Amino acid sequence: MEKNIPDMDFDIMWLDEKVGHICIKDEEIVDAEQYDCENYKRFLPYCHITIALLSRLLQSRCWDKNRANINEILSELGLNSYNPFEIVKKTRGIDYDDKFWFRFKGEESLCWDDVDPRRVSL
């Protein structure tokens, strides 16, 4: 399981639709909700989410940690080590192959057009 998990509070988005919400405090999930059952289950098909499961999910939204230029990518993001929780805070977990993304507390004005990787460069 991932260590040094930062406190996080974010919505799981499908385009501009809020389909779920996750809040982590003191390395524990304190809130996990789903709002749109169909899209949420496509993204996270589990009824009960644990930190270990969330860690694997977030890692799937990151570059391969064995990628040849991973240290350069991390440096560009201002990170010193490979930590999926910290990476998705920088990238919003955006994947070119789908339209799911994470909108963090304080970013409520962001919409899909602001983060769509086909339109903007992260």
C-alpha cells in the first residue's frame, strides 16, 4: 500500500458531470460517495473502496513508474518521487483514452473544456 498519503478532497468527474466524491484525511478514506451509478461504476466498479484499492486506481491514471524518462516527468511536475497520490494532484488523473478526471477542492469552476487533453497541454 502507498505510504505518505496526502489529505485529498476531490470529485470524480465524467466530462462535466460529477459522478463521485472521495475525501482522504490522515491516510484514511473518510468520505466516498457516488452520484451517477452508471458512470461511477464504469470508473470504479467496487462497492467499498479502500486506500489500497484507491492507490491502485490512481496509479493506473499515472505514467508507468519504470518509464525511461519518469524522473524528468516528475521533475517537470515539481515532484521528487513517484507517488500516485501526488501525481494525480498535479495531472487531475486525466487519461487521453477516456473522459474521467479529478476535480479537487477549490477547483469547482474547472470544467472538461479546461482540462481536456485533446485541447490543452497539462
